[in-house]
Amino acid sequence: MENRPKVGVGVIVMKDGKVPLGKRRGSHGEGSWCLPGGHLEFGESWEDCAKREVTEESGVTIKNIRFGAATNDIFEEEGKHYITIYMLADWDSGELKITEPEKWDKWDWFEWGKFPEPLFIPLCNLLKQGFDPFK
């Protein structure tokens, strides 16, 4: 079987000049902080994936979903390779909460670039590109 990259969708949810980050638990990148998101399912649009993952993971609903950026993410230690599609969205409703305690330690809102450490590799790669959703 060929080993090919998987497709991840990360969502930059904007509310009052901040974005939510979650601290990962129970999978690759454990202990690092990342945006909400997950795997693109077969036949799913990027927008639908963004909406589904944000609600599943954080309890928040989003609107005005659009493409933001993409990164090529290689996790050498774990032997994984992802293409991450970043979607921009505006917060619509709901409060951040841990809806999947096996996957998340905590959620919080942060100003862009003023993030806790360590960061998940895809988010590091996005920041290295100089991407800023607020500009």
C-alpha cells in the first residue's frame, strides 16, 4: 500500500480579534496547541468539514466560511504527512467547551500570534508563512 498524505482542515474562527486554540490530547501532537479541525471526510466540502469539526470539538457554531491558506505538514517522529487546508470563519454562537475530553485538555481564545507553547506543527507552518487572518 502506498503511503500518501492525508488531508486535514484547520479552522481559524475569529471573534473580537481572537481565535480559539485547544490543547491536544490522545493523538499525534499531544500537549501542543492548535486550531479546531480534523480530517476531511470522503465527499465532504471544505466548508462542511470546517463547520462539523468546530462544533464537534468546541461546541461553537461558525458562519461566513471561506478559504484562508494551506500548509504541507510532515510529522517526522510520528511518520505522518498532512496537507492542511485552513478555512477562515466568523464566530456565530456558543461558548468554548470540551465536548471530546479524550481529545482535548482545554480551549481558550487568544490574540493572533500571542499563542501558548508548544504549537502543533501545522500551526507553526502557517505562522512561518506570515499568514495573518486579521490583515
